[in-house]
Amino acid sequence: MSQINRSPKTYDVCVIGSGAGGGMAAKILTEGGLNVVMLEAGPQIYPEKDYKMLMWPYDLPHRGAGIGGRASENFSEFLAPNGAWQIDGEPYTSAEGANFQWFRSRIVGGRTNHWGRIALRFAPVDFQSKTRDGLGDDWPITYDDLAPYYDKVESYIGVFGTKENVSSAPDGVFLPPPKPRCTEILIKKACDKLNVTCIPARLAILTKAHNGRLPCHYCGQCSRGCTTASNFSSSQVLLPPAMATGKLTLLTGVMAREIVVGKDGKAEAVSYIDKATRTEKRVYAKAIVVAASACESARLLLNSKSVLFPDGLGNSTGNVG
Ligand SMILES: Cc1cc2nc3c(=O)[nH]c(=O)nc-3n(C[C@H](O)[C@H](O)[C@H](O)COP(=O)(O)OP(=O)(O)OC[C@H]3O[C@@H](n4cnc5c(N)ncnc54)[C@H](O)[C@@H]3O)c2cc1C
Ligand code: SF4
């Protein structure tokens, strides 16, 4: 490994990952006046070039048949953007008999470039799984603690839905839903007859202009990427306002390898691999937000071993992740 370069400055915060969690952290922190550096393992994304919205099959190398001949895995070339949600050459294991698939998206915006935009809240009961069915643990916070933040997120990103008072799917701050299609009206009628709850979906798609973004024009191409940013992605909705503050430094193609802890036991830097130059560098920050997705965040914490933390960071229980 070549020499580790120290960054010339200490940022207020280093955010690792630019997806749903990292993007929101960067927006809030930069708008609050902090200097933030963001480390993202994947490349930058350019909607006008990378999104396949309104393209014809003959515009694509394999007429949309499938990336690397993987049409059977549903990885059509039409899928936005750049290579679907599995990472070639990076195997993982899963327990025998388990069919766990580790969906990842290594690109600016992470999996928010791919997600189905179904934007549901946890219900109060979801915070009490141990009490309810003996599985897992109860959360140390309740739905009521989190609800004001759901309000804020929905108000900003735009989610359509209807107030229904269903206990397993709490109501939120909603834009009006789109009008139902004929089939949906028929299904609703049948459900009502059978006394089955049938309500409009709750999706992070704009049914009217919202916070400077255009409403959906119902082209039905969401999975190809939305060039009008009418649905939510971190890359189109969270990172632009963060960049506009002038306080966000976004480093792409850099893989955080280890969180470095100082003598006082506090995290003080992140060591990362610059994939283009294959060199290891270090960036210093007063605080570090680990938002590399659930599994990759756990991996990073486990890789962050030191004399003070021989089993990795945040792992005093041995159960990190
Ligand atoms: C096909 C698909 C459909 C989905 N549909 C829905 C849905 O309808 N509703 C819903 O609620 N959820 C859905 N999800 C899940 C949702 O997208 C994720 O829960 C959410 O994006 C997680 O946010 P995150 O910030 O934790 O991680 P991500 O959005 O995955 O972002 C993590 C980022 O960290 C980067 N990274 C990883 N490791 C490192 C490292 N070591 N150094 C630097 N950067 C790193 C990655 O490149 C990535 O950009 C879907 C996911 C997929 C794949
Ligand atoms: S959000 Fe609307 S405009 Fe954007 S791709 Fe989806 S259907 Fe088309």
C-alpha cells in the first residue's frame, strides 16, 4: 500500500455513502452551515446521459435485452442507471437454505436510483417486535418520537397518499393521489364488497409541482430514471440543494476502508481507497456519519479494528449489523 495522504483540512462532518441516509444527512448538515465531505464508492450520475427514459430499444447496445446477457435476472439495460443492483466480482455468502440477495447500488444516490418509491411509515407496533411476538428487540424509541421526522421528510420529498387511519400504515403528510384507473376502480369495488381494505398506494412521486420539481407526467418509465425528477432519489432531490450551499465536497469512486479512532477513543478520520489511483487516503472530520447502507455500514464498522476496539467499532455486543 502506498503512503497514506492526510487531507489538508478537518471537515465538520464526513458522511460515508450518498444514498437515502447519506443524502439526507448531507442536505441537513450543509444547510445548517457545516462543512461536509461525502465519500461515495460509486461514480457520479448524470441523468441526461445515464437515464434511459423515453429511449427506444434500438438506442441501446443489446436492444435492452440485459446487461452482460443477464436478462434472466431482470437486469435489463433499460434499468436506471448504470448496472442494476448487484455488484460483479464481489461475492457474499448466505446461510444454507437462505435466499438472501444483497441488493446494492454503487453509484451517487445509492439504491434511491432504483427503489420502487413505495414510501411507507413504520407503524407503532413495528417498534415493539419483542413485546409483540418475541422476536428481535423493542426499539429504544417509539413511533411518536419518529413521527415529526416522517412529517419533515414527506413534506420535503413529496409522497402521495390518502388519510385512512389504518393502524399498520400510519397516515402522513400527503400530496393528492393520482386518479384511479378503470381496473383499480373495479378492484376497489370488489374489495369493499368483501370488506377488504383497499387504499391508494403511498409513493414518493409528485402528483403536483413541489419544491421546484415538476409533477409526474405518467410516462410510466420510473425504473429507467426520471429526467424531470418527479420521483424521489437522493441524487436528484437531496444532493443538489446540499451542493448549492457550497459546503459539500463530494468525492466519488472512493471506498471507505476504515474509521480511524484517536487516542481518546473518538473517531477522527476515515481511511479510504481512491479506486482510480489505487491509493489509500485519509480524510479528517470532527464527526462521521456511517450511511453506507445496512450491510456495508456493518462491514465498515467490523473493519475498523484498533487497540481500543479490537472487535471493530460499535461492536461491544458482538452483534453489530
Ligand atoms: C430494486 C429496489 C427496490 C426498492 N424499493 C423500495 C421501496 O419501494 N420502498 C422502500 O422503502 N425501499 C425500497 N428499497 C430499499 C431502499 O432503496 C433502501 O432501503 C435505501 O436506499 C437505503 O438507504 P441507505 O442510505 O441505507 O443505502 P443506499 O441507498 O444503498 O446507499 C448507500 C451508498 O453507500 C455507498 N457505499 C457503500 N459502501 C461504501 C463504502 N465503503 N465507502 C463509500 N461509499 C460506500 C454505496 O455506493 C451507496 O451509494 C428498494 C431497493 C432496491 C434495490
Ligand atoms: S415519476 Fe412520472 S414522469 Fe417520472 S418516470 Fe415515473 S411516470 Fe415518468
